[in-house]
Amino acid sequence: MHINLRRFFPILDWGRTYDRKALSSDLIAAVIVTIMLIPQSLAYALLAGLPPEAGIYASIAPIILYAIFGTSRALAVGPVAVVSLLTASAIGQVAEQGTAGYAVAALTLAFLSGGFLVLMGVFRLGFLANFLSHPVIAGFITASGILIATSQLKHILGVSAHGHTLPEMLVSILAHLGEINWITMLIGVAASAFLFWVRKHLKPTLRNLGAGLLLADILTKAGPVAAVVATTLAVWAFGLDGKGVRIVGDVPQSLPPLTLPGLSPDLVGALLVPAILISVIGFVESVSVAQTLAAKRRQRIDPDQELIGLGAANLGAAFTGGYPVTGGFSRSVVNFDAGAETPAAGAFTAVGLAIAAMALTPLVYYLPNATLAATIIVAVLSLVDLSILRKTWGYARADFVAVAVTILLTLGLGVEVGVASGVVISVFLHLYKTSRPHVAEVGLVPDTQHFRNIHRHAVNTVATLVTLRVDESLYFVNARFLEDLIQNRVTQGCAVTDVVLMCSAVNDVDFSALESLGAINLRLKDMGVRLHLSEVKGPVMDRLKRSHFLDDMGGQVFLSQYDAWVQLSGKSTVTAPR
């Protein structure tokens, strides 16, 4: 049996054509992303409640493994804000922050998440992510951005606060306002203001001063590094750690260690559902970014192989001192804009981070937590998009309700409830929308063979003939709806002798819908009305032929709606256009 190894190891595909040009582009991209990732990795580990080095560890082995198994040539894998928040929420319920059990729980969460993703990839279950609708995802990410930014206010203010929901955090922060460390707050506010300015204004300022595009880009991405260096030097020079400013402290100067996740039944049972939720959210975010970037270069990704790539990355994190990872939006865009040609750019980034872990960690001893908090706040506020509420309100009220409920539940009850409710709302929305499918009564457009809605167009109709175009597949949720609709239409008058269901938009008919069609046929027969079908798709017809429905049907199946019109109506019965 022939096995296509390139399908399971995409590195064998792009690696065959790797050349000096790609190497140069990947190295430049790796330098830029590495500069960006050093402070970001430390900050996201802080957000997850883990030691800062965990963020760097989670950015080395996972990146290399994704480069081997992933299909996106620009996706940058590592810790991200939303997954870090979900991690803190999940493991905070099974272990106390700062303990060895907390770190083991993080490893276990990454292991479970990685295993779940790999299984989904092996069984080609990437389509399951489609159960999360875009409005729900947008609402969840917006609420998560607000939660993350709020959770970092305690580090900006230098107070002790707690909580996993917005009300809890706000109440806790207000209760500790008397403990504000003014030096810490000055550092945090100044760092935040500087980072906001860098993000919006540094690049155009440098360009106006004559800097080249690449140099301006690198300096802009290095903005957080500048904030880290300046505030670290200030704390060291003025001994601010002795005045209550909380600092990162000792960070191990080493490569990622070999670690083992905890696999006790109690721990696995407590983390299994959160791991599944993290996997789904991480995959949806990652594959969305990957597809967007791939489309810009007319490339393609394989969602099922992406599951394997992300799963391998998380398994790598579990055995090298990390925590759950996924493809990050901001770093992937930076990687793409910096000219990354292949996943090798990620591998070079991992090398850069490994060098940083070995040589640079002593330099962050005096790094204030307030600066890392500022880095997180500036990064996540770009995720907050409250305009989605206005957009969905104007377009579809059901989607607005989904967004609003997801945001409110996430803010009020926590991220896990928000994710779970998002899945439930997405499925409910689909069921609700398809439970009442659009069914249009259609007539013949004069001098054509086209049929349109009688309430929207001037069309010809026949008093004895009713044609209903069903604009949805028929299944158990909407089967009874069609029964009631036809019953109400036919009993409006006694002139109707034929009913045609125009099935051009029907892609499937399940067994419940088949039984409903049978019930419709029997009712119409009892009323002296024949039931016909037109424009039935091949796969649907194949299924109908495997049942007795076509044999029992009072009418016949027409190849086209126009054929049905010609046979079931006469020119003398055509009425004036409605």
C-alpha cells in the first residue's frame, strides 16, 4: 500500500524546493518575530499564572514541531492571549497558582489538548470547528479581550486582586485601591502609553524621517523590547524593587527541560472538558489566520493536517515545560509581512528564542510585572471589536442575540462558560434558522422559462397549480414546518389540483423529512390534489428511489420546473400577472 508521506509531513513538500532566497527571507522574518516574541512570551506566561520562562519554553519545541507537521507557511505558533486566559481559568480550579501542581496541571492541559487535536486530525474531523459561528467567535474574543485587559490592571496598579469574571475582578480591584503602589502605576501607565504610541505612530514617524520600510518595521515591532529595556534599567538603577515594585525575578538560564504531564484520573477528569474547549477555540483562531494568509499568496492549507500540526505542537509543549499553544494572529501577520516564505522561519525563531533562554534571561531579573501587563493590554485591546454588535443588529437580529449573549456570559460567568455557551448558541442558531426554511410560492416570469417569488415579481400563475420552491435541505427540524405550510396553502381554496415542490435548493432529505413528504402526499390525495416534485438533485433522487415514496406519490417527478408548468397548466388557464 502506497502512503503519501508528504500529506502527513508537509516539510517534505516545501523542503524539496527550499533555496537561498527562501532562507534569506525566513531568517529576516525570524529575527523580527523573535524580537517581538521575547517580551510577549514572558507576558503571556504571566497571564496564564505560570513562571515567565514557561512562555519561552512554550515557544520553542512547539514551533519546530508545527514546522514539520503544519501546512501554513506563515502561521506562527506559540502562547496567545485567549488560550493563556483559558489556561489560567482551567488550571486555577484544580491547583493553586505558584505551586508545583499548577505547573503540572498546565502540562497536562497541553497534553490533553494536543492529543485531542491529533485525534481530530487523524479522523479528519476539522469540520467540527464549523459549529462555532463567526458572530459567536467574534463575541467571545471581544469579551476575552476585555477580561484579559481587566485582569492586568492589578499589575498596572501594583495591588493584589483576584477573580475570573468581570464583576469579580472589578469588585476586587476597587476593594484594594487603597494599596496602590504609585511607582508601579507610573511605570505601567507610561509603558502602556508608549506602546500605544509605538503601535499607531512610530512607523509613519520613522518613514517621514527617511527610514527604510524594513528598518521602520523592525523598530516598530521592537517597541515592546524598548519598553522592557527602559523600565528594567529604571528599576535596577533606582532600586525600585525595594519600594514595592514587583519584578520578574530569577528566570532559569536554560533550554526547555524535559517534563512529564500528570495523568492521574482525577486531574485528567477535571481538565478534559477545558482541554477540548481550548483545542476548539485554538484551532478555529489558528485556521482562520492560516487561511487568510494563505489566500494572499494563492496557497492552500489542509485543515485536517493543521489539527495534527497544532496537536503535535501542544504535545511538544507538554513535554518541554510549556502550556497550551496555538497560532497567534499578531505574530503570524508579522511573520507574513516580514516575508516568511516557509515554516522554516518558525524553526529559526525557535533557535532565536533558545539563544535568548540561554543567554538573556538574567537581563530580565529587574523587569517589572507592570511592563509585561502593559504589553498584554496593548496586544489584547486590538481583539476587542464592539462594533460587531452594531453590525449584527443591522444585519440579522438572531446573530446580534448570539453575539450579545456570548459577550455577557463570558464577562459575567467566565471564559469556559462563554466558550461552552458559544457552541450551544451556534448550534441552536443553525437549528432555529433551518427549522423555518424560506419557502417561496413561485410563478412563471412572462416570456421566459424562469420562476420567481409571486410576492416579489410580476409573474404568471395558474389557479389550479401551486408551485413551492423550498430553499433549504429537509431534515427532522423543519419537516413538520413544510407539512403545516402546504396544509395551510392548499386549504385556502378548493381550486388547487396540483402542488409542485421545486427542489433545486434541496441538497438532502433525511428519513424524518421523507416521512413528512409521505404524510403530505397522503393528505393531498385525500383532498383530491396531486403532489409533484421538480428539479430534484441526483443524490436526493438516489435516496428517494431507495424508498417507496416515489411509487406512492400521486404525481410525478419533472426534470425542470418549466416542464411541470407546461404539462400541468394550459395556455387558456394563465391569469394576468400578479
